[in-house]
Amino acid sequence: MTTAAASPSSQAQDGPFKILIDGLCPVCKLEGDMLRRMDKGRDRLQIVDITAPEFSAADYGTDWDSVMGKIHGVHADGSLVTGMEVFRIAYRKVGWGWLWAPTAWPLLRPIFDAFYRWFAKNRLRLTGRKDADCAEGRCRV
């Protein structure tokens, strides 16, 4: 798996940016739905539900544990981005990059990145995910 740098190549930026979200996570789904609305049909973003039965992490060059453990974004060239950088790119794509710009500032970046890692690790418990919602191990972190 490769992680794109903060300034991805123009080839990577040209096409839609796919965001692999946990569709059973209420917070993740809310964020994905909001980003979809903010995209306004311009096809700059594509939201992919990793809990859908047809989803295969291998199609994106990664594995289930990785996509379930943290958010992934996929550039048009297939390169992967993970964690807070996904949000930074997604919001830039829909014209709201200024909102997330402070999360990349040198003094703040480690704090925001650490908070996201903590949230990703604890999101199932924090969002009240029930065992019945996690049939067949589709929400194992």
C-alpha cells in the first residue's frame, strides 16, 4: 500500500477521489452523505461503502483490516491515502479546503492526526455499534 504525499501528482488529482467509508458507522455515513451533497453532482468525489457485500478491499490494493481500521481515499491513479489526509483532500475537492487547512499546519497536524487515529480505533464503541449490526465480522477493527 502506498500513501500519497500531501501534494499528490496532478494525474492523481485529475479524476474523482474515492472515499472508502464504513457505511454502518453513523458518524462516517453522515460525513460521507454530507460530502456527497457538497460535491453537488460534479463527480469530484465518490463515496464507497466498505460494509456493502460487494466491496472487496483487494480491488483497492489493500485488505479488510486496513480499511476497517482507518479511512482510506483512492486517487484516480489508484494511489491510496489514509487518515486525516483523506478529509483534507475531500474538502479541497468540494471547495471547502480552507475549513480543513489548519489540520495540516505543522503545530496542529500531529494533534489532529492523533485525534483521528483515536476516533478510528474507538468509533464502533463510540457510535454504539451493536453486535447484530456486525454480522459476519464486517465491522471488526
